[in-house]
Amino acid sequence: MDSKKTENIVPSESGADYLNSIPDFDDNFTIETLIQKILTDDRQYDLSKIISAYQFAEKAHEGQKRSSGQDYIIHPLAVAYSLLELGMDTDTICSALLHDVVEDTPATFSDLKKRFGQDVAMLVDGVTKLGKIPYFNKNEQRAENIRKILLAMSQDIRVMIIKLCDRLHNMRTLKYCSIDKQKRIAHETMSIYAPIAHRLGIKAVKDELEDLSFHYLDPYAYAEIEKILENKKEEREEFIQTIKTRITQRLESSDMFAEQPFVDGRVKSIYGIYKKIFMKGKNIDEIYDKYAVRVIVSTVNECYSVMGLVHDMFTLIPGRFKDYISNPKENMYRSLHTTVLGKEGIPFEVQIRTWEMHEIAEYGIAAHWKYKEGVHGKDKMEERLAWVRKVLEIQQTSDDVEEIVSIIKTDLAPDDIVVVTPKGMSISLPVGANVIDFAYKIHTEIGHRMTGAKVNGKIVPFDYKLQTGEVCEIITSKDENKGPNRAWLNIATTNEARSKIRLWFKRERREENIKEGRESLESEFKRNKISLSEDDYREFLSDDFKRHNCETLDDFYASIGYGGISLSKIIPRLKDKYQKMYEDTEKEEPSVIPLVKPKPSAKNNIILDRVDNLAIKFAQCCNPLPGDDIVGYITRGYGISVHTSKCTNYLSAVRRNIPEEMERWYDIQWTDDCNTQLQTSFEVTATDRVGLVHDISEVLMEARVPIIHSSSRRLKNGNALFESTIVISSTEQLKNLFDKLRRIKGVMSVERASI
């Protein structure tokens, strides 16, 4: 996105002023608010148990405050209220009120079990974070906490529904946290909790989590889209109302409906529009579903009848009809979608569904409680929770605990495609999936024995990216001993496919894995100048043995060989460890240029930070950092301007070689104790894809560098350009950051730039 377009929208360079303008949500929750909601609901609750849980939580949290300065008890009350809106049961409401007492107060699970029963204690346990885990960094700690929640969720889905409402209220009040914390929590919400809400079908929660996260991750883009939507707001609302009226009148004049259909309208969410405009490179006029009208009827037959009437009233846009009734989405969403053109020339989407489909679309899995099925609707529940067990199974084939975060970020992403087998079976896959992913999605053995694939009757390569509506046929070998190719680990895009390939190699090719793993590790050690004797390997890798549950060196080699351990993740840590252990004998180059003191007679040498009489400023044309070769320019009235020796302004002066001008350039050097924190800018050029900005932001957050500004836009050649200005202390720190950015999938170049 072009940052110039947003300069008039967001006056603050950091975006902080805009973030602080987020509307306040109603945080004046009290137990009376909760009781009133319960009494007006159409289902029965054990009010005395809920009040008792509130009183227990209020006493436990007494004296505790939130970042906003409000009493802490407001948070569990807000979470409980959200769960009431989803129609959850008494034990879930009690657990919401108590969900932080074990983590933040002296209360124990035993106390909860005695007072409120096994179910409430179990639900609170499920949403309680793990304590500090030995040997794990912050990312691994987060992954373990998510794995714990998923394990509890596989036993009782209410754990995750509580967690989603907990995260929703935290996001609503995130403005009271520091900017670094805002970005970290928003990124985690966007990449983990929003996809889970999508898979559970809880659309309202998913949409709000995405919009709030987007608000903090890219306030400039958020402001620009909001401005676009605000323009001609009255005209937009009038257009939607006109379409609703026309459809309603046509349906009323028909005699094919037992009950009058319900017609409603909406505008697409801000993040939904962002994905179409900035992540898919579309103009806002090309977004056909930014306006939508929804028609709700009584039966499936009536759905198709309405579709016929709509197509008769308006002009159908080819290729924009989707039948999710015959082919439901992975999260069990069912509806008919068709995009048509009104007489105003404005495209809009019409969604047609039954009331039962609508309840599932809005409340997702929570509809089981809202409509009194609860945990008793076992058949439907088992089907809806199959993906949870699949995620846990996939993660268990990897020795990398962080794999579970990757699975959620990719395999549970909201966007998907539907590919058809030759027999007419529909297979849903994430966007970007290829024929290897398709084969393993059908059946593990089909994937193992695959020798080729045809799409729409034509042979395609293994990395062919499938599209919705294509017919894919997998060609298999008759040899029952046929197995996958190791190279497929780098071609497959879904974690499910990679997991099954890894598991095959883990079981069938141990000796081959050990050899492959040893050679790969030794090659990486050699490339990173890590020199160890065979006897030192076990001691040097001891921490990683514990991280990856390896008993022997051969186990470690084997895990690398079948892909359970990613060398790209462990090598940076091992390199740092090696430098610390052997720093007396093998020192790396220092992080800043050492001070070379000038001769006493040299009048034109100035040592930076030791100049008493002149002001010093750092030129924005080249952004010098400690570690760069530098020169100084004596300005007229503003002291010394510091430039890099490769600065275009300095090189231009050298080429012109005008004596009067050259006399103003001085050789200067960094001091050996320079701790200056300076701004610098950089550009990342990469293949445009969904999630690129999130992956870059994650690296920046992990590096703990303050971010002054960031923006992204799509280039004419189809690639993406990410630009950022950060605060950093040295070229060595910047080099390490660039190395990490270059490892991101699709990144082609990372370069310094001027501010």
C-alpha cells in the first residue's frame, strides 16, 4: 500500500494517534447486566450457580486492575456476556467468570472442583496457560499453550469458545497496552485465533477479531479503507435498501413459499475488503461481494427457487455462482452464493440459505448449545471436531513444537479451494495447494503411491497449484511398496501432506534418515563455521535433544532426515551457542568498527560522540549506523551531518572534486563505546502471497526492534514490496535481521533504503 496516500489520514508517523482513536466498547459490565441478560433469554440457566461463581471470582480478583485502570472483574464479566450472546450453557458461563482465578490468584483447581463441579474445573483448566516450560523460548512457550488448549478442546469444544471470547474482549481493550504488545497480540490473534473461529464457524467473532487485529497491524490501510467506506455512506445504504425492497416485493408476489422469506443486507468487513484490494491486487470496483443481500427461507428447495427468481430479476455475472449447499465448506457452512448486476450497474452478492443453515453460519459450533443440542449432539459434534484431532496428529509427527502454530496459520486459513475427483467427490484445500496435497487429502496410501497427476485431463507437474472447480485425477503405482519422494517435503504446501510424508520416512527409512540427517547437519555446521569433534556433538546438542525428545545422536540425525527437525530454525541458535562457548578461541568480527585514534596533528579527523563544539545529526539520505564507514559534512549553521562513505551525495561530491566543497567533508569514526540507537529503513521484495506481511511482522517482533513505520504494496510485475523504518543499534544487528527476513518464504531481496 502506498504510504503517501495515507499521510493526510494518519498524522502520526507511528500510527499511535490513530490507534488511540479506536471507539471504546461498553465495558461497564456488572453482575446486574449479566443477570438481566439471563432473565431475558429464552433458555434456562442455573442463576444461583452463576452468581456464586461471580462472587468467588470477585473476591479472588479483589484489588487487581486491568491496563485500563478498571477493576479486573469487568473482564470475566465481559467474557461471560459474550458467551451468553452465543447461547452457551451454565457451566460455560461459570467457567468464563472463573477463567483467570487459577492463573492470577491463589485459588486452585481443587477449590473450583469442590465448589462448582468437575466440568467447570476442567473448562478453567483448559484455558489456563502453562507455567514456564524449561528449554523453551517464547515462541515454543506459545505453541505449547496452544497445543494444551487444543488438547482440552478435543475433549470439550467449550474450552476454545471461552478462549475466543476471552481473546475478543482483550482485543476490544487492546488500546490500553503498549504499541509493541498491541502488535504482538494482534498478530497472534490474526494468525491463530481468527482461523480457529473461522473453522468453528463463529463468523461474528472471526470477523471482529480480524478487523481489530488489522486495526493494529496496519492502521494506515485500515484508515484508508474506512475512509473509502465512509464516502457516499448514505448512497450505499440507499442502494442496499433498494435491492432488499425489490427482492422482497418479488418474493411476496410469488406463491411458492410457505412462509415469507426474510431479506437482509450488509457491507463486507474492512479486513475482508483489504484482502481483496491489497493482498489480491484488486481495485475496489472489482470486489463483487462488498455489498451482499441475504435471503433466508424454510427449505432447501426454496433456496433454489429464490436463486431462480434472483437470476430472472438481475444480470448474472459468469463464474460467480457457488453452491455451498451441495458442497459445504470445511467448517460445515452451507449456502448458495450468486453475484449479479443491478440496473444501477453495481455488482452485489446474494446469499440464500435456510434458517438452520443461517444458525450454523452465524453461531457455528456454538449453535449446538444455543439450540439445546449441547454436548448431546454427538454425531454432528464429532464431524465438526475432526480437524482438531487432525491438527494434533500432524503436530505429533514433527519434533518441532512450533509446527502447531504453522498448521493453524496455513491449513486453517479462511480462504480455500474446492477441487473435484473424477468420481465427483469435492475436496477442500487451502489456497495454493498442489496435486501432492490433493492426493494425501484423498487418502494416505494414494499419496504414497502417486506417480503423476492429471488436471482436466492433462498431465501436470507435482507443484501445479490447483484452482476451484478443476477435476484432478491422481495416477498411482500398482507396487504396494511404493513410497513418497523425499523432495515432496519441499513441494507439499499443507501440513497434513508433509506430516504423512514425514511419518512414512520415519517408519520406513531410519538408516537412510540417519545418513541424510548427519550429512545435512555437517554441511550446515561447515557453512556456519561450526567446528566440533564427533565426541563433542552430544554435549553441544544436549538442549536440542530435550527440545525434540531425542535419546541418542542417531535419533537426532534421523529426525533431521525425515523432516521432523528443521535445520533453518535450530542453526541460528546453535551458531550463537557456539560463539559463546568458543569465544576465546574463535571470535567473530566485532559488531562495530573499532576506534582508530587519529594522530594528534590530524586536524580533519573527528571522533563521533567526542565532539564538544559542534552539533551532530545523522543524514536521512543514507541512514548511517554504527559499523558503517562514515564521513562528516560541515553544514552551514547545523553542525556535522554524518553520512556513509557510500552515500550518493558524498560520492557525487568526490566526482565533482570542487576544492571549496571538499574542504567541508571530514573523515570521522565511531567510538568504541557507541550505543547510539538510530533510525534506518529497508525494503523487502517478495513473491506476493497471503500472509507475507504477517510473516515479516513476526520476524520484526521477535527481533524486538521498535517499528516507526511500515507499509506494503503490490508491484506492477506481480511481486510485493514491504517498506519499514525501524530503530536499530548497529550494522551487525541489521545484518542478523536481514538474514532472518531472507529466510521467509518467497522473499527475493532485502535491502537498506533511505527514509
